[in-house]
Amino acid sequence: MSDKTDQEWLDSLSAEQYRVMRQHGTEHPFSGKYADCKINGTYVCAGCGEALFSSDSKFDSGTGWPSYYQAINNSAVEETTDHSLGMTRTEVHCKKCGSHLGHVFPDGPQPTGLRYCINSVSLELKEKD
Ligand code: FE
């Protein structure tokens, strides 16, 4: 988990990033810069820079949030059960720094059938050269 104190997160993130990433918030659909992004590259954690998702597994979910059918590898993200808002969902966070990323749902495309529904503000795209 993160080595940063809460104050250090407050100081290093935007207010919206802090609300989403450190307080398990959700950005408004279609508000994020990566929802419709088709650029090739690697999406890294906005909190710590760890590689999390590849553009190769991004798909157009129509939800207004960037969506991927898998993480970039088996150790990039961790999942926990989230009972907030009266729903049972699977929460996804960066394994390295613990920042909240979004949720994963079992209604994605093949080959995994999963939909990682991720907040744009939790990500930063490193474009391929
Ligand atoms: Fe991180």
C-alpha cells in the first residue's frame, strides 16, 4: 500500500483525483478525458506511475468511462468487495499505491468477459512512440 500520508496525497493530487482515488469517489460519466480515447499506449496510475492497463485491451463500453477487458498483468491491480451505495460490486485499486481506480463487472467482451470500468482521473496515458 501507499507510503504517502493523507496530507501528501492531498498536496500531490487535484481535488477531483483525491476524491476519486483516495475516497473511492466516481467521476461523472463522459466527463473524463480517456472515455473515448483511441490513442495507443499504456495507462499508468496517476498516483504512482505503475503501468495498469494497455490500450490493446481498451474497448468502447458506451458507459462514459474508459473500459478495459483486462489489466496489463496479474500483479498491477487488486480487487476488493465493495458494499457501498446498496450494491455489491468489485472495487479495483492500484496494487502498488492503493489508489482507487474503479470497478470490474462480469459483462465485458471476450477473451475475459470482464469490464474494468475505470475513472479517467485515476489514469495517465503514456503514448507509444
Ligand atoms: Fe498507484
